[in-house]
Amino acid sequence: MSDPIPTGRQAKLLIDNADACVACGLCLDHCPTYRLHQTEAESPRGRIAIASGLASGRIALRKNNVVHLDSCLVCGSCEKVCPAHVHYTEMIDQARALVFEASKSSRTDRFFNWLTAKKKRLAILAWLLWLYRKTGLRRLTGWLPVSRLPAVARDYGLKPYYPAPAPARGRVYLFTGCVAELFDQQTLHSAVRLLNECGYDVEVPSRQSCCGAVATHCGDTGTAGVHQQRNRQAFSHRIPLIVTSSGCAAVLQQDPDLAVHDINSFLASASDGGNLSAPAASGEKIGLYLPCTLRNKLDAAQGVFALLKAAGMTDFVDLSEETNCCGAAGTYMFRHAKDARRLRQKLYRRIEQERITLVLTMNIGCLLHLLNHAGRWRFRVMHPVTYLAQR
Ligand code: SF4
Ligand code: SF4
């Protein structure tokens, strides 16, 4: 994540980045939105041409151009296979910053950016969602997607410090994340438990902020910079910062002042053999979905496999080959709900074919997106650390 920069310099950086593209088209078949729509404008190459045109003034900042930049999942699949090493995801963030400055970014994005900018706003949302369940309104509005959200935590139920039971071998921070803290406290509590079990004292600084992913991806470099500053003040770079959600880790790791570690890889290397052992329950068929941020940005897939191996879990179906992105992609699942459902459908089909009863995934966005209709398809979704802590 870079500091806010003037538009002129931003446009120059974008054009330099885009110029590296030799238009070979090797990335096209790896792009989930190109596979869905089969149009150049919905491909990485098409988006590079649009972004470069906008930055140089050759293309007008109009809705019909901007929409193709907005529909990018920022999954990084194109970047991973690009022989010219185009820094695609950096370029798309720069392009979105230009769009944001011109006040042309989507209203949904702006709303979520506003919402995640302050924890107080999220606390009000948590209270409203709690009321929605408590008053029975949820039962009356079962057709609404909001009715399928998991129960929210009424308060931020984490303590500031969790000492390891035996003499500690070290101290770590836990990053809580804004959405995960609302909807998935069981993963955070499970992470604390496993880290303690592996001999680490866990500190949860209350002054930490959102990772800034929503702000970055909607082009609001100013708000992204504020989150970055707050996190720099909350965490010392000398202490490992453990992150459970791969989307947050992918953004945080861009800051050289933070010592970011993906929880799966960290636990795999901290495990002494045996202390994380968790054989699957009989009759449980497990599917593993590795989020695109974990595969392409963190390059941490091996860490997940190592953790599952350390826990004695070798029998699972890898669902990741079904799609390069499940369609969650931050706010994409709200902004492009129909396409997000189409991308997810491939996973649901495989889950049904294989009769999978439990899906393990490592990003809060993927977890919520997959959970949305999981009840109908009769499977559960959770983070591997939750599964290991429960077993
Ligand atoms: S982004 Fe890379 S792979 Fe895609 S067209 Fe450009 S040079 Fe080729
Ligand atoms: S980041 Fe993903 S969705 Fe966006 S252009 Fe690249 S492959 Fe396509």
C-alpha cells in the first residue's frame, strides 16, 4: 500500500506499469471474468488498455469504461502467469484511484469504504444485525441475502492479552480485521487457542485498524493511508503479526513496517508434532478451498497443506482447481452479485458431486460468500484453525 500520491504522478506510474504489457493474451484464459463474459473489455489485457487510456486522457472517464475496471476481482491470477511480469494488481489499484478522484467509483464501494473506516460504525451495524435476529424480522425476510449472514458478535469479545499456559517461547500479535471481528469471532478465538497451545503469548491491541483492503480496492488512497498509519502505531515490526484472513494479510504484507505472517504457515512451523493433531470425524468429507489472495498474493498454499499434514489430515478434496476466484472478492459479491453467484456455482456443483460436508477456507470474504447458500446445499464452512481447535 503506497502513501497518497498526486494524480499526475499516479497516472505516470500507471502508464509505466501498463506499458510493460506486450498484449500476448496468455493471461486471458486464467481470468475468471474473461471466462464468464468472453469479451476483451472483461480481460486483463482489455483492462490494461482501458486504464492506460484513462490515465493518458485518450479515453474518457465514463461509466461504460469505468465499469470494466470495477468488475475486476483483483484475484491476481493474470499476474501470476504473465511472462512480462506486469504488476497488474498494483496497476488496477492505481486506475481505481484515478476513478475515485474523479468521483466515478461505485456507490456500493463508497458505502463499504465509509462503513469500514471507523469501528464505531461497525459496532452500530453489529447492533442492528443483532436486533434483526432478536426481533424475529430475520424469519419474516428469509428471501433477503442479509438473512443468511451468520450471527454477529454483540461486543468485541477478545481480551487484550492471552498468555501461553507453559513458559512462552515467544509473543505474537493477532490481527482481528473489521468484518471477521463481527462475523467470525470463532476463528479468532480458535487462533488464540492454537497459538497458546504452540507456546505463544498472544496480544490483541485494541488500537488496531481495518487492513485497508476496501479503501485500497475502491481507490481511496487517503483512507487506506489512515488505516496503515493506525496499524503501524498499534503493531511493532519486531513482533510477528498473525493474520487469519488471507485478504487482509495480502494488503498488510505490502507494508514493510509490519511483520505479517499467515496463521496457517505460522502454526505449521510452530507445531511440535502431535499438539495440533485433528483427525477428521468419521463420515465427515472435507473440501479445501484456497482463496485467490492466499494462492496468488501470499503464495502461502504450501503453508496450509503443511498445517493439515501436521494435524494428520491428508484426506480432503482440493476445490481450488474449480475456479481462480469464488466471486467474493471484497465488495464484488455485492456490486456484481449475479456474476459472483455464477463463479460460486462451480464450487457448489463440485461440493455436491463429491458429497462434501465441510469446506475449509481461509478468507473471511470467501467464508461469508460460500456460507450464503451452504444451508441449502447442506455443508458447513469454516476456517481450518476453527476446525483444528474444535477437534
Ligand atoms: S498482462 Fe501479461 S500475460 Fe496478459 S496480455 Fe499483457 S503481457 Fe500478456
Ligand atoms: S485480477 Fe483476476 S479478474 Fe482481474 S483481470 Fe486479473 S485475472 Fe481477471
